[in-house]
Amino acid sequence: MPRSKPDTVTAVLARGRLGIPSVVFFVIAAAAPLTVIAGGATTGYAVTGVTGIPVSYLVVAAVLAMFAVGYVAMSRRIVNAGAFYTYVTHGLGRPAGVAAAMVALLAYNAMQIGLYGGFGAVLAQFLQSRYGWDITWWLCALIAWAVVAVLGLLRIDLNGKVLAVMLVAECAVALVFDAVMLGHPASGTVAFDTLAPAHIFAAGIGAALVTAITGFVGFEGTVVFSEETKDPRRTVPRATYIAVVLTGLLYGLSAWAMSVATGPDKIVDAARADGTDLIFNLVSPHLGTSVVTIGRILFITSLFAALLSFHHTVARYLFALGRERVLPAALGRTSRRTGAPKIGSIIQSLIAVVVLVGYAAANADPIVHLFFWVTVTGGLGVLALMTVTSAAVVSFFARIRHGEGPWRAVGAPLIATIALTAILVVTLQEFDTLLGVHPHSPLRWLLPAAYAIVALIGATWALILRAAKPDVYSAIGLGPESATASLRNPTIVRQPA
Amino acid sequence: MPAHNEPAPPRRPVRAIGTAAAVSPRIADEFFYMAHDDQTGRPRLFDTALASGLAAALLVELYYERRITFEHGKVEVLQRLPPKDWLQHLVLDQLIAQPQHTDTRTWLAFLATTAYEQVATRMWQVGLLQQQQIGLLWRQRTVWVPTDINTAAWSWARLSQQVRNYRQLDHFDIALAGLTLHTQLDTALLDGAPYSAQAHLRQLVNQSWLPLRDLLADLSSVIGAGVLSHRTS
């Protein structure tokens, strides 16, 4: 084939493709760094009472980087690579895939809805302290809900440039805060206690680790963009590793800096007293008011960015499952004018508003009972998904002919599977610590059991489909690609790009 | 071989406004009409679906001209003889010039980048569309508006009536029906019709020729993938 000819098709399609920075921006912004630092880490200290939070972020970053090796290698070989359940389908079979899809729907919904608690409480507190307005948290949450619902239907994401500016500002603010906190240690010397690896084997570490995992949720989104990157072979893996390492270091550093500023022995008490205000209270004696206010505003905007991002994630999951007709086909339809996955978006918004109204009616605490409990329960679901996905990667590469080296195809995914399983087991053992409830509280079993129940429903549904609708069953995991399944042998494995 | 590079003679002032089209109807033109409001020219579809739908329509034109076919997600050139229409000619030339690309999805994505302007230009040349300035001062932009509402509304009304009355469709309308179904324009086309009408439409398309269905399946997955990886730029 004459390769000297100008390849206009490739050249035209390469226009506007994403480079590494854009992909990193998209996924880190969804993970919302300031939300994790000011909200997740502080509430983690307060609720679990565990001081090993900083080292947990670093350990989790290492485990997830390991997980990412096999994950991105497999993503090049499958269609609909954005969703965990696709990996599970191809690695462990269709019933496991549908079970994973149900777990994912529950987990991402939990992440999204839990964030409303954080957003509502933080915004209400900000308006109260700055303008003296007395607005309850749930009103703020409902306003955010209405905006997200509308943006979801209009298919409006945050613009890439806006995200980039916000993200850089968030990271800059976090680093400035860290420098200030490290410059003013409680006892006069910088203590490294909370970074000690010994914490990994201490009681309550499961709770700390899943808190950390919750902070990383969203990084798995890099592979969604694989078809739109300049060079999928390089861009997606690198963007994924960069995202994991950058966020891991930033989270670890910030959580540690807070413990330095309060003193490692007092961090839990300080977090319990100040809540999500902790980081701002720690730096405000040493910084101008305007910097602290900017930090607070960025905290609120980062919460909103995460809310919107997870809303789209849920709507797209429902869309992909509707396209496969695993869920009703109506979910696979888009709004004609905007191209939004309309019904998926509406369903997510409805679930969210029902939960919000329930919390408001029950007068529950928005930070502990909604933000922390519900997002870490979401984090637990994503942890379970990552564990199963990692096992699916091992199984997938064991069953196909491929050119990947043993490290990518076996070594890294196997280590990740073992590490993630270990984290999952200790998390389940210590779920009472995580929730900060009595060891005999039924909640510690009820929340994890919800995943087992939906997984069982998913697997059963897959088996029903196998008997009743074999064509639907055969297209499971293909997402929008399922349109071609009835005409061709489903192209589960595609040539690596 | 006929002169390969010579542009087709312009046929613009062929007809007066308000009369039936003097040129034989073309699928991409009719799909363009269907995908836009017949009076205001406002799109009835979101941009990915519209652009991909028009790209698919151009490929269907070449398929009906027996120049290309579709099998297992690949485009295959059957005959290199250039079609009379300049745009069909252009698309075929592009397909021939780059044989290293055979995936239908690749071609849909490539053609979608230009299809809208190309089809609009072709329609403007024969007087089917005109340009109009809309919007106020700073938001002023140019849109394509049908020159004649009746011509513009005809394919929409025809297809809608035939499907609602459970009739069979000719090969031209089958292609339009397929494009309508797979760009999800059918909800508007069959607005208020019973579910059985939609089932009839689906059945008509599902019983059509295999190559056409192969193309439409790729159209559907291109649009679906676009929904999943969408971001506001």
C-alpha cells in the first residue's frame, strides 16, 4: 500500500483530538481535588478516628497505579471501554457483567447523591459566615440539584478550559495551604507520624483506605476518551498514571499537612470540632482573608463539578445499558435536540431528589450522614468493582492471544487484584469504624448488603435474558456497539489501536 | 474513463421557487430537509446525529448508485465510474484515494466533518436552500433556510403518512426511514402515532437490504459512542 500518499482521513480526524493534559484535566476535575482534601480527608479523620489517612492516600495511589496497568492495556482491546462492567463481561462472563453494571449504577448514584450533602452544607455555612444569610443545607442542595438536573438534560458539561482553570487554581490553593500548615507545625517541629507505614497494619485502616479510594473515583474515566486522543497507545495510559500519581501525592501531602498543623495526636479531635472548615481554620491566621475565601469558593465549585460529572456518569451508564436493551430500550434514546441521554438523566435526578427530601425530612446531618456515609458507601461499591475488574483483566488476557508483556497482562493486574481484595476485606470488617457507628449497628451490614443484593439481581436478570432474549444476552457489554451485534459476530475483541 | 476532474455544470437557476424540484431527489438532500424545520431551518437533531446522519446519507447515495457496498463494518468500492453528481463524485474519489481506510465508522466520522456544508451547498446550487442572516447584533449568524416550505415538508409528510398507514416504502424512502430511525428522528416523525406505527417503521428498516442495515448499524453506534464520550468543548 503506498504510504507516501497524503492520508487526509487520518489528518482530518486528528484535528481537535485530545492530548495528555486535556485528558488529565477532565478526569482530575471529576475527582475534584479540593472536595477530597477539604471534605473527604477531614471528615475521614473525624468519623473514623483513624490518623493513618495520609499514608492511606499514598498506598491507594500505588495500588490504583498497579490496577491501571492492566486496565488501560485491556481498554484498547474492547469496545465501550468506559465502563467497568464491560471489562467484567469480557473477563468473567455476562452474568458477572450485568451484576457489575448494577453495582456500578448504585455506587455512582451514591457518590453523586452523597455529594449533595457536602455541597449543601458547605454552601450554607459559607453564606452564613460571609453574608449572614440563614439558609438550610437542603435548600442549597436542592438549588444545586435543580441546576444539575437542567444541565444534565441540556447535556452541558463543564467546559474543558473552565475545568482546567478551576483545577489549576484548586491545586495552587491546596499547595499554598499545605505550605502554610507545614510552616506552622503545632509542636514547633514537623512530625511524620501520620505518614508512618505502620498505620497500614493498624486497627481501622480499612476505613481509612476506602475513604482514600473514594477520593480517587473518577480517574477510571480516562479510557472513555481513548477514541478521541491523538495517540491512544500513549495518551490514555500516561494520562491515567499522571492523574493517579498527581492526585495521590496532593491528597497525601494535604492530609499530612493538616495533621502537622494540628499535631498528629490532635488531628481527630480538631476534625471533629471543625468539620469541613478545618483546613480553612488552620490556615486563616497566617493568610489573607481573600486567599482563604478563594479557597472556600473553589471548594464549593469543585463539589459542583463533581456533582455534575457523576450525574453524567450515571446517565451514560443507563444509556449504554438501554442501548444494549439490558435495561428498557427507552433509556437508550437521546434527546433529539441536545443529544442528552434524556431518560437516564431524569431518572438520576429523581432518585437524587427523593433521597434529598428524605434526608431533609429526617433532619439528618448532611456532612456525616449524607456526604460521608453515602459517598464512602459509593466508594465501597467502586472498590468492589475495581477488584472484580482487575480479576477480569487477568482472566481476559489469559484467554486471548496478545502481544502484551507478562507484567501488563498478568503481573500488575494480579498484584492489584490481591491488594484490592485485601482492602475490600478489611473495609468490610471495619465498616462500623468507617461509619462511626456501634459494632452491632445493623447499618454496617445493610449498606454493603445492598451491593450484594443488586449484584444478585443483575446476575439473575442476565440468566433470564439468556433464556428469554438470546440476542440481547449476546450483546451485553457492547454498549452502543450492540446495534451491530445482530448483523455481525459481536466484535468483543478489537485490534489494539 | 470520462473526464474525472471536470466539475459538473452548475444547475442552479433550473427552477422557479414554488415549483417541484427539477432535479431527481437525492437522499442526503431529503434527509437534510427532514432534519430541519421546514420554515425556520432550525435543526431538529443535535449536531453529532445530524452530521453523522448526513454522512451516512451520502454513503447511501453511492450505494444506490451501485458504486459501493457495506459488509461487516467495512466499505467496499464496487465500481470506480464517477457518478454524475459532483458531491457523490467527490465522496467516491475520497474513498478511492484512501484505500487504507475501510472501516465504515472511520468514513462516517470523516465525512461527518464536512457533510453538512457540502450537502447544504449542493442544495443551494439547485435552489433548494437559501442563506439567511438571523439573530441580533452580536449573535448574528448565517443559517440555511428552505426556499420553499412545500418542497421542504414533502419528504417528512410523505414518510410520516406512509408509516402511520402501515404502507410499504419504495427503496428511496426505505433509506430515509432507516436514517430517521437510527438518528432517533423517528420520535418526532411519529409524534402521537400508536406504538405499532413505530414497530412498523422498525420492521420496514429491519427487512431492508443487508448492506444498508450494515451501514445503519454503524451509524447507530457512532452516534451512541458520541453520546458516551461527549464533552462540552
